[in-house]
Amino acid sequence: MVHVLSSRTLLRPADPERSRAFYGEQLGLAVYREFGTGPERGVVYFLGGGFLEVSGRSETSPDPAVRLWLQVPDVAAAHDELRAEGVEIVRPPVREPWGLLEMWIADPDGTPIVLVEVPADHPIRYRPGI
């Protein structure tokens, strides 16, 4: 059995500086740690219960199957804040048939990011009788 102590998602952007500006300034993720020097230095951001590391450089496009799912307390407020920061909203907040409120954005390399609000009465949050 693997005993996981911590986890992080690793992204290798095409333009590390642009991606650091997006995640650190536009999304406003808090920095956990930084390492290395120069344009390809690494930054690890807090990402709820895990971490997001943006480091190195990739010459290939990101895998279209990879997505980030970020739960936020208020997706409408996140929408307004991100628009004010100049983040392109791929799809504004919508209540999905499964009951979650979701908004879609993308990072500078096109990695899809789903911002999700779980309503107070949603089964993910509350399951009567269990």
C-alpha cells in the first residue's frame, strides 16, 4: 500500500513566466515554495488540499485529457474577480444537471480549469441518513 503524505500536479508550460503570472497574479494562488533560478525556475502554489507546481518548459501542447478542478466557495464572485484580472472566461457559471455550479477558464497553454461551487444542499456536501 502506498502511503501518500502529500501530492502535487506538475505543469510544464510553454512560457513559464506567462504561466507564473497567470497562476500567481491573475488567479492569485498563494506560493508554497520557489526553487531554482532563471526563467524556468519553479514555483509551487497551494491548491486546496494539494499543490500545483509550475516549472521547467515544454515544447509540446498540454494533454487535452488533463484538467484542473478547483472548488471555490462562491463561483459568481470568482467569475467577477477573474474578469477584473483579465482572465478569459471560457464558459460563465452554470448550474449543471448534477447540481454543481461550474465555470470554465483555461491557463495560457490551454489547460482547462473548472471552478466549482458545491451548493449547501448538494449530496457531495450533505447526505441525510448517512
